Amino acid sequence: MDIVTPEQRSKNMAAIRSKDTKPEVYFRKLLFVKGYRYSLNSKTVPGHPDIYLRKYNTAVFVHGCFWHRHEGCKFAYMPKSRIEFWQNKFEANRKRDIVVRNELHEKGIKCLVVWECSIKKMGKSELIGSEYIKQIEAFLESKELYREI
């Protein structure tokens, strides 16, 4: 049983953004300060990535741990009501992520997934943030096609 009314649940769900989320905006600012230039939600790149770094031919997806099921993450909990609905929703999200990753691979576009929890850690400590930035820069300069941070 849900603990809020259907009207309140609808209002809560409607408030969830798909673009310009706090983690995404934070990460974009971090990239910009480091001198990276990018386009947002590029319609010409499969999956319409949150960020596309043309110079590095890299699509960046800022994934919410809850919606994209970051394994082992405390933010990827299972809701207690409507379990079957949520399982189907999460499975569809995961399948779509795999399809997009394969499309990018076929086109020779690198794919970087940055998890919401990693961005939260970046914001808490400059030392941790600089380590993540080093990983991102190493990925951009490498021939690797896919990485999660």
C-alpha cells in the first residue's frame, strides 16, 4: 500500500526531471571549468546523451542510480509498493541502456556513464572529485569505448 494519495504520488512523479537534473548540471559545470566544451542532449547521437563531447567523440550519460539500477548502490532501492510495475520499468530502462550502448559502439562513439552517487561523492570532497576527473580525462584520451564512473 502506498503511503501517499494517488494525487500526491502523481505530483511527485511529475516533478522528476529527465533533463537538467542537479547531478547533470553539477557535472556539466565541472567539465566546463576544466575547459571541456560540449553540446547537450544531441539529437544526432543515438540515445540523445546528456552531454556530447564532439572533440572526443564521446557521449556522456549522467545516470540516476535509482532509475538505471546501479548495482550495489544504496540509491538503487526497490519501492515497496507496485513491485511488478517497478521491476518492469527498471528492466525496460536497463534494456534501453544496452541498446543505446550498442548503437554508439556500432557508430564508433565512445560512451561514458557517470553515476549519480559518484557525482555526489565529487561534491563532498575535492580530493575524491579530482580522482574522478583524472579517470574521466584518462578515458577521453584512451581508445576504450565504454566506461562507468
